[in-house]
Amino acid sequence: MIKILAACGAGVNSSHQIKDALEKEMKARGYQVSCDAVMIKDVNEDMLSHYDIFAQIANTNLGFKIDIPVVDAGAILYRIPAMAQPVYDQMEEAIKSIS
């Protein structure tokens, strides 16, 4: 099981949309993933140490080095397949890199 952390400003709407989309698409591609959604301000080194991949809504400087693959997942929110597809492909590459 690959654990993904999705984060957005409030941790309520966008990160949950990203979470749902990633779980659905990665399952369709044959991967077992679990995704949690949180507020970006709550992300810290300890939290990230429990995840395999970080899906942020936008490139964010958290003030520390992130040691897991990071995927900028904000384009998923536009719900335009041509914009979301590259994000899904990047996520799949991240999964392959740690598997």
C-alpha cells in the first residue's frame, strides 16, 4: 500500500478532491494507494515521515527538505483531462520509483 499525503490551504476541499481523484485513478492503473488530506500549515517533517509521496496543491516552501517524491497536483482541480493526465502520470512515476 502506497501512502500519499495531499495538502491544500484549508485541508477541506481541494486536498479532498485531489485525494479522491488520485485514489480512483491509481486504482484504475492497478496500484493500491491510500491518500490523506490535510492543511498545508500542518505539514511537518514528522508527518511526512509516515507517507511515501507528497501531493501538494502548489509548489510550497515548507522550510525543510522533503525526502519523499513530491507531485504538484493542483492541475487535477481543473477537471480537464489534458491537464490532469500529466499529474496522474507523474504520480505513477513516483509510485514506480519507490516500489
